[in-house]
Amino acid sequence: MSRWRLTLLALASALLSLPEEGHAAVIRTVCISGCVYTTLGAAITASSAGDGIEVMPGTYNEQVVVDRTLTIFGAPGGPRPVIANSAGGPTLEVTPGGAETTIRHLDIRALGEPASVRSALVATGAVTASDLALSAPEQCASLRAPTPSRVGPNVTASALSGSLYCVGVGFIAADVVTDVTVNAPQETGVVLAAAATLTDSTVTARQALGMSGGIARRSTHNGDTVGVRVSSYPRPAIISDSVVTAGNGVAVLVPSTGGLGSAVTLRNITAIGTVNGIQADVDSGGIDARNVIARGDAHDVAGSPATSSGCSGPCPAGPVTIGYSNFTTTDGPVDTTSVGHNQIGNPLLINPVLGWSQDFHIASANSPLIKAGTQDASDGPSDRDGVPHSDPPTIGAYEYTGPSAPPSGNAPPAASLGGGGTASTPGSGSRRPTISRLAETNTVFAVALRSTQLRGRTAAAPPKRGTTFSFGLDQAATVTIVITASAKCARTAIGTRRNLPCARTVARLTRRAHAGLNRLRFSGRIRGKPLKPADYDAVFAATSGGGTSDPRTLRFSIVRR
């Protein structure tokens, strides 16, 4: 073949590899049947960078690889489409070629044993992910892109077994995670590394949060053995405006690092552990604490003087410096005088008992915590609920907002919150309410024997069957929970007359709820009739005198006992 023909072929090949100039974005529809595309893989193959893929409700059993920049989303208004993989490898993987992909309103599941399927979502290309349900035996999400990814809002992640982590971020870039709910009873809930940021989230796990740097603000970390553990990387770690608990251990632990650790900064933390509240072990970077409530059955604040393999003989203790804080007992080398202004009085919290009913909001205007802290450059702008800090700030995770006034013409409620607080009433807010810390005790359950009341107040013990919804409010409000299931409706796919699934309302619950943490027992039985085994969505909205909140969604499945 002549040289000029070879040159022409090479030029043609190069031109074909270039994106089309002026390419108009196309949205392709994927559905179980009756559409041009019945799998996500086929739709991705047919798409160009910048296109969108709308996924109709249903279950798609496939492994999805995104190797070009796309927007992949579940059909608005319907239940999240399920993407499930049991063949091995991640269920949905975003490669470097798919950097800047957006995914939302999907239910991504890794099935099988941890040895065969480890991850629901893996991103080595930066991704923006919101309104997702992620579940896996071990890893729900692992973000490892060279540029920052964003996860949230309204993301839930559940890991049912394993020994690694449910959500891992910040391994390479400064990832941003906000408004996630993580449940990992047998492993670490969230691993936060580098300069990553975690905010407005709730993590319940064997070890709730593992940090090797980064910032965690306005979050709740309920651990079994450890609430937050900060490891040996020499990167600054800041935890602020958060609740940290450990049901069988230390709430905030900075272990021995052989001298590699940087000091851990704690600001406006409520740390409650059954062993110690906060603890810095030998030869660690130590803890610098301000505006902290610390309580532990053994000691509230501990600087361990034990030995370490990182040095010969006794090692220097990790220094704990604490000021403007509330605690009663210390152990080992703890510096309480350099900063000073500590207190030992009863903080007067609503229900400072570990467990499902815990509530560390301030119950009384007589609490010694109120405006007893100090301002600092590491402080966050607001408390755990997003309430702006007073000047000076209040000690602990929450500012005191006081009991809400009853609506005009109504008598104050007779009921009171535990610990001396006064119950608040709906309708008193001058701004739209905000729902936070949305969670449920069981994502899969059988129907209980008693029906769930359609109207009433929040608060109940956790059920043996069914589930318990929990949510936080920044003010008293009336909360509506709409339970929906998949159904057939009149909408049809483009180019076909086949009906597609959409959401069908099966129950509407209304509750008067107070500011702070609320719980609602849901049996799965309405007016004596059990809901059928299926997947459901529970959509929460709160209404007060200031308007209606943005909706928030939990997903659950009912099975036969």
C-alpha cells in the first residue's frame, strides 16, 4: 500500500476518534422491557460524553462500567431503580474516562459473599452522587479519583458483613461527603483520609469513623468499640460540632503512632463512651480539645502512659490539652490548666444515655454549658443541627435554642422531654423546618402484629418486628410520611405503548414532632392489613408556620417471616 494511502487511513482514524463538534446531548431511556435499551450497559455503549441515561423502575442484574462522562439517573417521581450485581467486581464503576459523571436516584447493590463481590460503587474517575441507596457485604462506596468527588445529599449506605469499611473517601483527593446515613455493624462505617470533608451525616458501625486526616463536622458517630479513631498519618484532623459515642469502648481514640501523628483538634464535641470519653495513647499526636463534653465509665479524659513498640521502654504519653470543657475525671497526663476554664457541673441534657433513645440536646436554660465555650479558628460556623453558634459558643455539640412557644390560642403541651426539657409544639417556626439524621433500625423486616397509627405523636420503643424511623428536626413541626410502592401507571416509554412502573401511595402517616431527635415505630401493618412483601419508599416532609421542608427518603423491604 502506498505511503499516501497509509497517511489518509491514519488521518481518517484520528478524525473518527475525536468527539463530534457541536454534539447535542441525548437522553436515552432504559427499562426492563419495551424500550430500545433494556440494560444500562447497552445505553452506555450507545452514548457519547455529555449524554444522559434515564433508568425506569425495576431491577437490572448487571455490572455497569462508566467510561465516559454521563448523567445516569432514576426516573423522577418513581422508586429508585435497582442495579444489582452478583457476578464479581463492583456493581457500578466509574473509570478515569468517566470522570465528572453524575449519578442520582438509584439503588446500587453488591450481592453475594465479600470474597466475590466487594463494592457497590467504585470511582477512579471523579463522580457526583446523590439520592442513592448503596448496599454491599463489605464496601458500599470507594472513591479513589485524582480529583475530588462529591457524595450526597440523601445517600444511605449499608454493609452487612466484612472487616474493611462501608464508605471510603479522601484516599487521593479532597472528596466532599454530606448528608449520608451509614450502617455497618461489623466494620468501619466511614474511612476519611487526606483533606476530605464529612458533614451532616449519621454513622452507626462497629467503628463509626476512621480518620487519617480530614475534617468531620455536624455529624453523629455511634460506634460499638470506637466512635472515632484517628490513625497515624501526619495530616491534621479536625472533628467539630458532632456527637461521638462508643457503646463498648472509647468515644474518641487517638492511638499510639510511633511519633507520626499530628494533633487531633476537637471543637464542640459531645463524646460519651463506656470506657473513656476521649483518649490519646502514648507517642501519638495527642488531642487539642475545646468546648467539649466528655464522659466515660472509666474516665472522661485519658492520656494513656502505656508502652509502645515504637520506642524502647516507656514512651512519652500523647498529650491531651483540654479547656473550656465539661468533664469530671481524668487519667494519666492530661493538661487541664494551660487553657483552663473547665467545669464539672451537670450539663443538664435531655437524655444522655447511650442507645436508641439518646438525646444530647440541652434540656434547660440553667445548663452551665450555655455560652461557656471559647471562639477558635478551628470552630465550625454552626452546631450539630445547623444552628449558628452563640458568641461565645456553647459547650458540646448543640446550642441551646430554648423551648418553642405554643401556637397562638393553644395551651402549652402537658408532656415534657426527659431530663427536665419542655416539649415543643408544631407551627412555631418562622423559617422552613429542616429534616436531618434520617435513619431506620431495619431496612428489611417482616410485618408486626399491630397496626401503625395514621396520626399521633412521635416516640416509641424499638419493635421486635417492623422498623423504627428516626429523624432530627431543627424546630417543632408536623411531619408527613408517605409510603409508596411500585405500581403500573399510564405513562409509557417513548416509542412504545407499554405501561411502565411508577410510585403508588399505600399509606400516609402524620406525626406531631418536636425539635431534636424523633422516632416513629412502623409495623408494616396499616388499618389491620399487612403490606405485601416488596420494596418501599418512605418520603418524609415537615411543615411548620415557616413552610414545608425539602422531602427526604428512606427505602425498606418487607419480607415474609
